[in-house]
Amino acid sequence: MHYFRIHPSLWQDRLRRYRAAGLNAVQLYIPWNFHEATPGKFNFVGDRNVPQFIRMAQQNELFVLIRLGPYICAEFEFGGLPWWLVKYQADIVLRTSNKLCVFHLYAYKYLFI
């Protein structure tokens, strides 16, 4: 479920419908560029409040399968990667084990551990 494409006021309804349809899990992408549009400034409030979405899913007795990325596709701009990775980092090589890429990736993923 793409929580980032659903208004937060509708999250509960959508999750209830999943459960009512007999599903026991919800899978979601967490687009990096949606939560860190500016380097080092993370946003998890309002329509970006993925912790709240996960709590709602758990309240509806749904397992949550997180697809953190970094590249998520999902027809999301730049596959969910933040634009600033290539704008400010000339030596970065995306979607590889490039040290600079991995450095930024771990800073992001650490938030979810």
C-alpha cells in the first residue's frame, strides 16, 4: 500500500478494508526522497508519518512488510532516491556499494533500526 499516495485521514479506512478482505499483511515502500528532501532533515509528520501508519496497521491486526529501498521504483520520482545525492555529490555512484552512497544510505536506514 502506498501510504504516501493516500491522505492520512483515509489510512484507517483503507487498512480496515484490507483486513475485511481477508488479508493479514500490508506491504509498503518507504521512499527516501519523501522523508529526506533536504540532506539531514528528516520529515515523519503529517502525510509522512509512517510510524503512525504502521501503528494503525498493527491495530488492524495486519503484519507490516517494509520495503525500505533505497531504490523503490513505485513510479516514484527518481525511484525514491533523493535528488541531492547526485546534485551535491559528484563522486557518488548510485545503486552500488560506492562508499559515499552507502554513507548516506546508512544514515537514512539507521532511522528504522
